[in-house]
Amino acid sequence: MRRFPVVSSLLTALVATAAGVAPLAAQSKPKPKPPAKPPARAAVVVAEVQVTPETMTLGVGQKQPLFATAFDKRGNLLPNVRFTFIAVDPAIAKVTADGSVAGLKPGLTKVEAHAGGRRASIAVLVNPDSAADSTRGGRNAVLTIDPAAIRLLPGEGMQLRPQLVRDDGTGLSVGKVQWKTLRPDVAAVDSTGTVIGIAAGQTIVQAASGGLEATAPVTVEQADIALSPATVVLGPGESDTLGVTVPSQGNRPLHADILWRSTDSSIARVTDGVVQGVAPGDAEVVLTAFGAERRAAVHVHKAATTIVVTPRPADGPVLVPMHGFRPVSGRALAADSTPVTEARISWQVGDTAIASYDAASGTVAGHALGTTTLTARLPGFDPVAWTVHVIPGTVALDRTRVGLLAGERATLTPRLLDDTNRPLPGTPEVSWKSSDAAIAALAEGGVIEAKKPGHATVTVTTPWGKTATADIFVTGDLLLASSRGGGIAIYQLRTAAPDAFMLVHADSGQSIQPVFSPDRTRIAFAASRTAPGVAGATFDVFVMDADGGNVRQLTSGLGSESEPAWTPDGRRILFTGTSSGTTQVFSIPAEGGDARALTVGPGGNGAAAVAPDGHRVAFTSARDGNYELYLTDVEGGQPTRLTKTSQREANPQFLPDGSLIYTVDHSGGSRVMRLAIGEPAPAQLFESEQPITGLAASRDGRTVAYTTGQLSGRRGKAQFGLFIRPLPAAGTPPSQAPAATVVPLTPGEQVLSPSF
């Protein structure tokens, strides 16, 4: 660049005579004047203003920044001071609000910086030759410093990098740079641009190259340093990185001038903040930097030799309902098969919009329908990956009510359903729980073991939190009505211990003729709200749970309804009613509704029994003058007469093979007969010396129970008996029929209507 021969002397003279401001060369050591008394609310008082560079030479059209700084009366740098810049001859050079000076035409002028009533100025020479000096990178190039501002601790160093950039953003090579600090007592700078913090305070570092200058503010403060994490858990061969920061400086990281050591390098080693586990044990990593010492605890756990996951990926996709969850877990084991709880298993979901994983609870949560992956990683092992299907699923059991005899078993099967209750493929994994294991115990695979009569609830819970329940009713073998407790009430007993009566239902009236539903979860019975012995009592049919709960009335006719009998599918109940004025057999839905008559005609019809196939109904009728057996369709119709005798027939009961047993009165007692449908004549099974008032056949057809009762004595008291007897095989002579077991009764006890 062509220069004026007297540039240096002109610049010096102009600065020296400018408005009483001393030349900048003489201002390297500020000499603040005592300021006027500041306003009461003023936080700081500017004692001196300095500007850099000391002089400025520009070409026409070239720009260069001007940097201004303010100091208090003690020479401390004042941050956040607002400056006003003025060009004395704006026709030669102009200055922007941020201190950027631009040459307009050749000449010499002055630019001033004002703040807090103080000012400083520099001379600006605009060269008529607009060609750029090659060392300056072009007339529109700007010199900058990276980073633009720095904060240091005393003793900390940081490298500043000068950059030469055109207005269009393209970079240029930077020539030799001269570095300078305004306060070497705060921070020093060497020829490479490395700034070293000396003492707490603020200063400006200036870079000059090829006539261009740039500055960067430097703050040096005594601050605390932090080491994180405070505890490191590793396995042998694993590593982790410690971080050093300055919390008061926005957690600025520190990297240089740090000394690291381990208190026991046989357990853990450290290099430049990277900690590596060597062998199981505990040690500390010690950091020393800038006069401070910090420590982090290091625990090296046993080496993991195996990773065990549940469920296994080989078992198929993990099904997770939307908005539900599913447990998926993994654990590391040492060579001795003990858990290595400290081993860090990392979990990653492929698409977190579909599902997420919570390591704390060990569960996958479903967020949207779709498929994604879940991957578990443990250093030193191959990744373990699952396919995750998020489905709109819930769970149900194949049965919600189960009736069992004590000692029996049953299996419940969980099913997966979608949001429309349609079955989904696969069987969900569930956990099982019984509300009372003394009544219904659980074995593996949903197997229920009936222990003793009572009611329990079995609940299944899926891994994602959905539940389903089933009511389990454990019953005795036999139901009957008895006056053992005072009034006529319903009891159950087990044939293995027939003397142990267990109360099922009692109220202020009379409850008789109890009958188990086909699945043994409900009992139909007849009950009168009139106390025993009151004349004119009427009965209605009721249904309750097998444990005596949830009683509800099924009929409410004007007459009496009694002798309930279930259809094999459990949907309807047949009963004997008098609402039509003549005793007839009716059918009613088990859940309640309108009853319909199955029989019509005179003579009294009742004591209905439904065949195992559910299509035929046997009943007694005196329509031909004597109570005999008839057969009709379960939907009603013209009945068929089965027997023809001169003696009273009663208590028909079907056996599993479809044949009938019933009682026939004779002089003072009863005979039990068996009639195979289609055969011309019945066969006698056994005989009772007392009249049989109630007869029941077990569901397997092997056992019968019956009650007897007769009046004796002058006062006409009834003597009752309860018997349990193996049913003789077909063709067995009555004299060879198995003996009956007599069930002990209490004195004066009345027993009625046994039923298996």
C-alpha cells in the first residue's frame, strides 16, 4: 500500500491536540481523574475510557472495528458499559453504533468513544489508494478472535485463534500476529495467543496483524470446580469418563492443566479423566487442578459371565397392550451364578413413538399400535433383542364361574382379546392369585385344587397389568333341607364325612328342595317367608350362589312354586306351580323372565326331572287316577305314560345312561325301581321299610341318597332318616343290594329333599 510520508507524525500530532485528550500511546497506564459525585442510584462511575487500536489506516471502502473499554478509579475494567461513537469528519470516515469505522474518501479525521462523561479518540487516515494490502487479505477483510470472549481460573490457560474473514464470509490466511493484554496483572498472553489467567479481574487481549486489529475480553475469577459423576461403577475391563466443570461459569468444561491419579491402580486406572476397571474392589480417583482437589469413588464389581433375560426372545414377540405394560428384564450373573447387580445393562427401543422402556421398573410400555424392537446391551456380550408388538389387548378367562367338589381339580385358560373382545393369537403369560388358598389352591398352569367348601376368587394378571377373575365355588357332595338349626334351612355335606352338616342358607321362613346347577356354581330352591308350622304357607323359587350369597327371587305367582330342576345347559329351571289353579310343570329362564307351562290337564303334575340329553322331561301325574310317571318334550307337548300301577310313584331321577329311578309306595315302606326307556317293565333295586320322601342320584350314577319319614307315637311326631347307598348294578337281586350308610341326625331333626 502506498503511504503518505508524514503519516506517523500527523497521527501523533492529531491525537496529541485533540480536545485535551492525551495521546493513546501515553494512555497505556490509565490516570483517572476524580469523578464528580455520582447520582445516588449509580452503580458504577467511569473514570477512564480507552480505545484500540491506537491509530487506524483504511482504504476507501474498507472497514475495521474500533474497540472501547471503560475503567473505574481503581483501574478495574467495567463490564456492560454503553459507548457512543462519533466521527469528527463524517465525510472522510463514518462510524456505526457498534464502533465499526469505514473509510469514505482520502483524508485525516478523528473518531471518539464516549461513556459516563469520559471519552477517548483515535486518528483515522483514509488512504486514497483503495487497493488492498496483500497481508491484510483485501480491503473489506476483518480480523476476529475465536473465541470472542473467555473466562479463566487463575493459572488456567486457553488458546486464542485469530481469523481473517472477508465481508462475504470467505476466510483468508492470517500473517504474523502481535498479541497484547491491557492488564498483564490479570492475564498474560504470549506470542502464540495463549492467554494465562494471573489473578481475579478483567482485561482485554488485543491481536494486530497487517494493520487490522481485534480484541477479546478476558475474565479471570477464582471459582470452584466440580468432578462428576461422584461415583463410578465398572466391571473389569469397562471404562467411564469423568468430567470437570466450573459450575459458576455455566458448567464450563475444563480439560487442560489437570493432574489425575488413582488411589489403587490395581483396582482402577485413570488417564486424562478416563477411568478403567482392573479388578473387583473399591478405589478413588483424585483430581488436582488450580489449587483444588476433588475425588470420585470407584467401585469395580465382579465380572459378569452370563446374562439372563426374561422373557426369552426365542419365546416369540413381546405382546404389549396399548396404554399397558409388560415386564422385560435382564440380569448379569458371575461365574458362581450370583447376581452382579451393579452390571450396567443398557436398554434401547427402536421406535419410542410405539413403545418405551423403564429401566427402574423393568417394563415396556405401549404407546401406539405397531411393531418395534427392544435391545439390551451389556459390555462384553452380544446384544439381546426382542420384537415388540403393541396391541389393543386385554385378557379374559374361559370361565368366570367354576363349581367343584372338595378334592376335585379344574383348569382355567387365559385368553388374549382385542378391543372388540375378539380372540387374538397366542396365550398370554399371566400370574395367578387365589383370594383364599384354603378353599381354592392354585397349581402351575392355572390348575385349581378344591380344598374345602366355600367361595374364593381366582385372579389372573397379565404382565401389562390387565386382570380377569373367576369365582370358584367349592361344594359338598349333597344338598338337603334340615331343621338342625331350628328353622328349615339348606345345608350341604360330604359323603366322606356325612355327619358334618355345613349351613348354606337360612332365613326366617322355610327353605327347601335345594338343587345344584349343572356347573355347581348356583343353587335353585323353594322358600316360604312363612315360619314353619303356619298353615297356608306358599312357596316361591329362588336362585343363589353356591355359597348362599346373591339370593334372588325367580317366581312370584299367586300360588306356590316349588320342586325346581335345572336343564343340563343351566339356562332354564323347571318347577311345579299352582298359579293356573291346577298343579302343572313350568319352565322359566334361570336369569328370570316369563314362565311357560310344559304340562296341561287335570290330576296334578309335578316333580319334573330333565334327561341328560336335555330334550326329555319325566314327571309324575295323577291324571289317570294314580300318581305315575310320564315323559314329555322339554318344550312341552303331549306326554307319554311310562308306568301303570296301582301304587303311588314319585321322585323320578335320571341316571347318566338315560334310564330312570323312582320310588313306589307299598305297605308302610317304599321300593326303589329302575326303568330303562323303551323296556316294558321296571326292575327293583332295593327296598326301604320306611316310606321314602326324597330320592337323589349322584351325577355319576353310582350312589343314591334318600330320606325317610313316618309318624310315630301318640303325639304324631315324625321320625326322619337320611341314608347314602351305592346304587346296585343292573340285574343285582334286591336281597344282594349294598347296604346303606345311615347319616346320624340330631334328636327330632327333620331332613328333606336330598340332591346331588
